[in-house]
Amino acid sequence: MKPTFHFITLFPDTIQVWMTTSIVGRARKSGLFDFNIHQLRDYSEDKHLSVDDVAYGGGGGMVLRVEPLVKAVETIKQNLGETSTKIIYFSPSGKTLNHKIVKDYVLTQKTHHFIFICGHYEGVDQRFIDHWVDEEISLGDFVLTGGELPALAMADAMIRHLEGALGRETTVDTDSFSLKSGSSSLLEYPHYTRPSDFRNLRVPEVLLSGNHQKIEAWRLEKSKEKTLSRRPDLITPTALS
């Protein structure tokens, strides 16, 4: 069963553009996944369609209210029936998104419907997180103006793992974090294309040699070098031998 992404957002256009263009858009046209956008204001019972309010206890900023969020989630789940769902809220307080989390969601979990909560302002009412959210996810140790970018990042990363999404099934296995050396995850090796000589900057000769064994050895070595230089936390001492 193909995955379906449900985005609960205040800015539907942001989601629509990304999910219908480029590789992601082609994958959707091929029927590899589906998505739905849910405007949070549609679930407001306020005549002004408001979905936020001031925080109890004072302080700056507004907080998304629990009622419209719960109504949105429960309506979506009711329409889906007994289908398995996973509700994910994107927040700087969440677990940092990485390759393993993405791959686990795509390949090992039986969830087919992902409800992505795109927060805004100071955040959402904690009661919603405590009782309706399955997992909080963060892109890293920084703060964005909204949850749309993290939600799209996670959906994009998951879609790339769907069979046929990239056209070449071997591509995803050579991405950064997919490459392995022992117990280490490696960053991807450098890439080159035509022309072979540009302003006396030449492509490494090994890549022009046609010797695939030497090319693979060179790529592995370059991946180790890049990882050691930029992300030494990813590599173990045994991987350098």
C-alpha cells in the first residue's frame, strides 16, 4: 500500500508547490504516493476562523489551540477508518531527523498514512502533543518560522526511498548516510561530469580510466576523507583502516 502524507497547515500553497514539482511530483504522478493538504482554519469553530490564542502565564507570542488541531486529526483518522496512521509534530524540541529515522518509516514500519502537523507562532498547546502526537521531529538545533519546511523535508526524504522514485534504483544506495564502511555512515564521494578539463581543472584520471574496481576504491577513500573532515562523529576508527 502506497504511503499518503496528510499536511495540517496554515499555508497550503507552500506544500502544494513542493509536492507537485520535480522528482517528487513525478513520483506522485507515477502513483508511488499520495498527499492531502488540510487547512487548519477549516477546523476552527470560531466565526473569525482563528486557531491561536495568547499563552497562559504570559509571555510573548501566540499558541495554536488544541481544539482545531484535535478536530483536524480526528476528522482525518475517522475518514481513513481503521488504517494505520502516525501523527508527527515538527518542533525544535523533537528528535533530530536523520537517515535511519527516514528509512525506518519507509521500509520497516507498517504505517501508510502520515499526518504531519506544521506548527507556527510559539508552538502548540502541550495537551495536543501529550495526547495526540506520536512523535516530535526536528531538523536540527535551530528555529524556523513554521513547520512546513521540516514536514516537506521529511516527506521528500521518505519519497526518495520509494522504489522507482528516482528512476535509478541504485542511486539512493550511494547517497550520503547510505554509504557504509564497517559500522560507520559515510558522506557521499565527489561527483564530476563533462567537460573533463575546465580551465585546467581536470577530472581525476581514475574516473576516466574505465577501471570500475579502482573507481569504487577511489570513491570509498574520498567518502572517508570527506566524512573525517566534515562529520567525524559519523566515522569509527576501524573504518579508516
